[in-house]
Amino acid sequence: MKTNPNAMLTVQSNTIFTNVGETSDGGVFWEGLDETLPPGVSVTSWLGKTWKPGDKEPCAHPNSRFCAPAAQCPSMDKDWESPEGVPIDAIIFGGRRPEGVPLVYESFNWRHGVFVGAAMRSESTAAAEHKGKVIMHDPFAMRPFFGYNFGHYLSHWLSMERRPGLQLPRVFHVNWFRKDPAGGRFLWPGFGENARVLDWIFRRCAGGEESERIARPSAVGYLPREGALDLGGLSEPVDTQALFHLPKAFWEKEAREIRAYLTEQVNVDLPAEIEEEMKGLEERVRGME
């Protein structure tokens, strides 16, 4: 409840849990749940074995899940199921990158935004088939779920720009998981403090003079200018220089990895617009100091 109260309130009823522990009083339990077991309550692990805190084997599988109707989430917008649809001002991609990738950046335009989605890479989690923590290509955070030719998928996204009368969303990429290379601690507090990044995104989407004043161009996209993020009231200081630093060697390697992936996996089906964006990234990285 402490780190994600809305999720916990969502799953209080009418919810299916998989691969978690089961308590003797009919509840569920997993590692990290900030609740102590009531006296006399026992737990059966996801393997069907008796379990108690401190046991060597985990109570829940790392890929345990819950499924609940989205309408049960307290923060869900009242119009989220409106048949008329709702305007989309921003698309936010997110990757788990311990180094090199800034806390947040915005694409230069729609085509560059599609490229940002196509080029996404992320540290593997239990939800992926990889073992251990490796950086894998995860375009649009959707790689395991693509149902057709990836090149055609990219062409579909790009085609939105040619539809008359559309106001295309701005595209952002966030990374809550960058670490201090010296000590290994997370540079950003995460959880509810992520609203501070959303605040910057909202102000960018609002347009106008302030929107231009709070961003600066970089090799990867628009970054917040120094002081543009509201950091007031944080319990500990945040090193914004480290959060937004773009190491040239890292991005040279990143560009090579992205090009190799697009060449091997998409090849002749790669849209020309994405190839141009790839060349643009390579050129901007060459110009980095």
C-alpha cells in the first residue's frame, strides 16, 4: 500500500491472482507486500508448499500477476470507456536502463517518436524469456506480443502522420532505473515521485512559451532544462547532472546495437523514414562531445 496504493485498492475484490502465495484465511501474499501476517495465519507458496517468512524459497514466483477490471482503479478517468474516444496528448515509452539513458526525453517529431519506440531496449525482467539481467531489444515495449511483420507495424505508425485532421501526440521516453555507476543506487526515487516527470510532460504538451523554455535539444531528443523539473520537497537531493548525462561512448555503442537489430530483424521491410532517423541519430552522436 505504501508504494502503489492505487494498485492495492484495485485488487481488493473481483481479482484473479496467479503464482502468488495463498493465506489460510483466504488472502494472498508475496514478497514485498508491506503487510505482516496476522497471528495464526499460515501461507502456502506458489509451489503448493507450506511457507513462512525467512524461508529460502520465495513465496511467490518473480513473474506472479494479477488481473482486475481497470474500472476498479481509483485513478481511472471517468471517460476512459467513452465510445466517442478521448484525445491523446502524449505517448510515454519506458525502458529499464541502468546506465546511459536519461530520466526523460521527448522526440523531435512524430517520425522520430516512432523511431524511439522501435529502438527501445530494456533490462530483461521475469516477464521475458531471458535469464539474468541482460539488455534486450524491446521495441514499443511490445516485442513478445507482435502479431505481424514488424516493418509493416512501423509503417502503420508512420502512416498516422499522413491522416488529415489529426493532432498527433507528443512522444516521450522515461527511464526510472538509471543507477549511480559508483555505488549502484538508483539516481531517481521513483514511485509517486514520477509525477514530477509527468508534470514536465504535461507542461510540454500545453505548448506556448513556457513549453519552449523548459526543454533543450540533445542528441537523443528534447531534455528538461536545468531547473525545469519541480524537485521541491524531495526527502533527498537528486543529481540531475547524472540523470541527464549522455556519455558519448555509451550512445555510440547504443547506435550500433540499434542498427544491427533493425538490419537483422527488419531488413528489407524497414521503412525509409526509420532508416533516415537511424542515420540522424548516428550523425548526432558523432557530434557529441
